[in-house]
Amino acid sequence: MVRAEMLNRVKARKKVWDFIIIGGGASGVGCAVDAAARGFDVLLLEQHDFGKGTSSRSTKLVHGGVRYLAQGNVSLVREALQERGILFKNASHLVKIQSFVVPCYSRWQKFFYGTGLKTYDLLSGKYGFGKSKILSTKDTLEKVPNLKSENLRGSVVYLDGQFDDARLLINLVTTAAEQGATLLNYAKVFELTKNAQNKIEGVKFQDAETNQEFCAKAKIVVNATGAFCDSVRRLSDANAGQIIAASQGIHLVFDKSFLPLENALMIPNTSDGRILFVIPWQGKTLVGTTDTPIEKLELEPKALEKEIEFVLETAQNYLVKSPRRADILSIFVGIRPLVKKDKTKNTAALPRDHTIEIDESRLLTITGGKWTTYRRMAEDAVNHAIAKTDLPEKSCLTKNLQIHGSGKGAKTFSDLSIYGSDAEKIQKLIDENPYLAEKIHPVLSYCLAEVIWAIRFEMARSVEDVLARRTRALFLNAQAAIECAPKVAEIMAQELIKDEDWVEKQIGEFNFVAQNYLL
């Protein structure tokens, strides 16, 4: 994917697009993949980078949602488990099966969680990852040796999915492009244009790199901006009410030593009624999350002190080697686009189902849901769009559509395996120029070839794009990411033909953002 080519397509376009999609996260890109695969002409516009918001800040789980089962939302769990299986099939290079240990401190807990997780197994049907098991105290401690043994009566172990959210998103962007979609990052929609009947017929947007403004027309405009969807809804109707009850969840990243084996820990009973996960992820230990209602929406949300303390204290209650503030390598925060329910103040109790709304001006908004169900959300949104326009009926194809990087040719090249079939191409860059095998930082696994690949083929336009979303350096070790930013900026300047002023500006902007990831 080359951004200049995408922009040239927009400039050359004379025909009306079938779909214009606003938002380059999981929902928006999912819609682009679905619509393009059906043969529709698709333009997707993202005001920042793909996955800048919630879609790169998840708990890295592809799961049915054990907690939703406890809430009685069986239909959501069943749907999510099916989608988990589909995603595992279509993106095998990115989704892996992860075992979770649920510690139990009484016979009743073993029975209760054991029964609940057997139900979870049954709901997964043919998409199951394997059966849950009840373990003795001894076997439990063998799986999680850092778990405190006091009063421990054993555990229940179940299987779920884990993934790299930002990497999957970039692969979906590439998949959409391969299906014929045009996708632009750094393209902010600032106006929805309407016809004489007050129906939306297109958008006006600005290319952030050139400040050039464009007008594009479409048969349907889809608002897939997640937690920020109300601001786009008000471009259609200035008096539109708020449908989002946003909440944020924080995650703390620690060294692998806090969870030395490959088994995750699921703590089912926290003081705020949520589940806390302690997960091995990319050679680190990821701990989260919280559910804190927020009023102000920011592209870079900040962790509250009370959230940091909650995660630390909960983890300390269960782990022998307890994580401390000084052990935190990175903090990241995601905003949940929860759909508002009257008189509900506790966002932890709000459903994670998705919602589709079409207003009087014919703006289609899709919001809610979660990463695991992105494909089903997109299918529903495109079906609604077809029903409300003169677009021809075409069947959804994404259930069996291989996501870029998966399938034939997906090989393992040590640290490059997450790229799937692209790993061989990155290795070729190294073979042609051995210097590119050099690591970007001594404590990070990423090499210079990955930076080159991100710039040339994944539309990375800034140091932040490379270190936060094409690689996960900022999420894994914020200080190390800051230290390697100058090297990355220099490489980008050579590739993008930028001057030293651009380099200095990029380093400064990245360091400013990175402060949110440091304690």
C-alpha cells in the first residue's frame, strides 16, 4: 500500500463512491473489507493513523467474554465465540490459542467456575479451542509458579484467543486494499454534504499532509468512529443526542518474570466487579483492565492514579513476586465505545453488543461491540446500507476470506513470524542489505527492516505510527521507544524525503505522546 497512490485515486475519481467510511479502526476497516469484497467501490478516511484510537489499545484478547456469560448475555458470548473461531481460521499468523488459569480458593469456586467454563466450551461448538479442565493446587502452581499458594484450592483452566490488535488492523487495511478499496490515513472529514432533500450525499475532508481539501460523493456514508461517533453524528444533525457512554480501561506492562511461563491468569473477582487479566504478550507481562466512566474524550487518554493503584494492588494480592510502580515498562489506555442506556451509571454493566443507527439524513452509524466481533459488525452494517440504498444485493464473503498475511506462504522467521506471508519479503530486505538486521534498540526485538517495510508498504507516516502501531515498541517499553525515536526518524526522513526540521519535529511530537505511556 502506498499512500500517494491512494490519494491519486481520490483525485482522479469522477464517479460516485458506493461507500464512504469515516474511521480507520476495527469497525471502519472491517466495513471496508466487507464492502470491497462484495464488489462495492469503497473510500475509507481516517483523521489520524489507522488504529490510533481504541483498536490498538485492547487487552489483546480474541474471546467470547467469560464475564458476559456471568451477566447472562449468552447470545453475545455465542456470537463472539463463533467469530473467534472464524478469525483464528482467517488470520492464523496473528491469532494464537492461549490458556487461562482461574485460581480457586474454595470447593464452591471450583464447582462454580468449572460449571461456567463448561458452558463456555459448549457455546463455542465446532469453533472450540479445547475443553476446560479442573486442576489441583500442585498442578495450578506448576502452570503459574508466581501465584500465591495461601488458601489456594486449585484452579480451572480454559482456552481462549490472543492477538496483536494493531498488526491485525494493518493486515485488514491491506486486505481491504487488495479487494479494491481506497484507504487514507491523515484525512479528516470536516463536513457532510447534503442534497436538496437534506440527505447526505458525500463528505468534505482535508489531507493533513498537504492541507488540500477534497469533496467526495457516495451512495451511503458510514460513521465508524467508535467512541468519537457522536461528533460525526452532529455533523449530520447539530442537535443529535449522545449515544456513547464512554469508559476507559488501562493496562500496565511488566517484564516477563512476573509470568515466566506461557499460561495467563484470569482473576475473576476484583473490587470493581470486573475481571483482571495477567497475560504473557510479546515477551512481556500485560495486566489489565479497569472500567472507569469518562466525560472527556481524548485521542491520547491518560491513566488515572486510582486506576494504576487498583491494577497494582489486585495483582499484588495474587502474585508472589509482586509488580511495583518502578517495574512498569509502559501504560496504555483504551476508550470503550459503550452504547448508552437510560439511568445506567456503571459502565461495567453496559452491554458490549453493537448498535447500528441510520438518521433522517441517512448517515449510518455503527458503534459498540468489541474487536472479536468486528467482522459480524461489518457484515451487519453493510447489509443495513444495502437495505437503505439502491445498492445491489450482494452476499457477504468475509466468513471465508483469508486476511492478508495468512494462508499459503505464511512462514516462521523468528521475530518476523507475526508478519505471516510478508515475513519472507522483510527477510529479503535484510538479505539485500544486512545492515537492516540491526535492532532498533538493544531491549526491543524489532529490526530496521521492519521500519523500512512499515514506511514503504504499510502507510506509516510518522515515528509514532512506526513505534506504536506498526511495531509495538511504545506499548512494550516506553523508555526504549523514546530512546530509539531519533534513529527511526532519520530512517523515515530518508524514505519520505524529509529534512532535518521534520526529523526534529517528529522526535518532539513522539516524545510528547510517549509521556502518557510512562509513569
